[in-house]
Amino acid sequence: MESDTEPETPLDEDPDLKERVNAAWKNSKVAEFYALLLDEARPRLRRYIRSRGRYDDDEIEDCISTGFERFHGRERENPGEISDPYNYFYTVVVRAAVDTLRRQEQDAEAREIASDVADYEGARTPGGSIGEPTQPCREAAELRESCFSRSMAYQKSRSKPAAW
């Protein structure tokens, strides 16, 4: 019988998976390790990420690929340092998903600001012609730069987007 509640994390679906992944890694069973990540952990991570935000399939796969890339990079730099490979992989994938969601939010905000500024500039530019920017156009450009700078500072100060 399936549970009515959604698991909090992919680890909650099958706690044994973490143990099997970590054991395969520690016992140098590399093929088994990657088979477990690809065949069992990957679908769980896909479902988890999809439930947390507005992601398309390509973005989810990019997050998972980032997990593999960072895992390999860390292991190359400091062999044997990763004591809990499943949690490390899970954390890297989720952080990549959070970064993707932040970029989506920033892109949407930038498009909104650009649209507002374009509306303002179009209303203030005589005849909508292109030429020497008028004072209101220069003010709009300064406002756009100021809003973008504040937006970037705000995004950096947030630890996680609202969906997380």
C-alpha cells in the first residue's frame, strides 16, 4: 500500500538506498555505485526536484549532471575525502536545482524591469524616435541599473528561494 504523504527527501523513499550506495563506494564497486545512482537515485531526485519548483526535463537533467561533475571533481581533487557519497551527491544536485530556480526568478524579474523601463522610455521619448537620450531616458537607465544591482544583492543574501 502506498503512503498518502509525499516523502520529504529522496532518502525517505528508500533509506536502504543510501546504505547500498555508500557501501558500493567504500568497497570500490564503482560499476555498482554508478548503477545505483543512475537507476535508483536519479528517478527519485527527478521526482523530488520536479515537486519543488518550475523545472523542465532538461533543467532537471542538468542538475543531475552537475551532481556527477562536482562529485568527480571533488574526488579527483581529494581522493577518499567524500565519506558519505550519497548525501554529497544529493546535496550537490539539490543545490544545482536551487541555483536554477534563482536564475529563473532573476530572469523573470529582469524581464519585468526591462518591460517597465521600456514602457517608461517609450512614453517619455518624443515620437518614440531613437536619438540622443532625453533626461527621462537617462533617469530610466539609471533606475534600471539601480534596481538590477539591488535585485542581485537581495538574491545573494537569500539562502533559498521561496519554493524551497
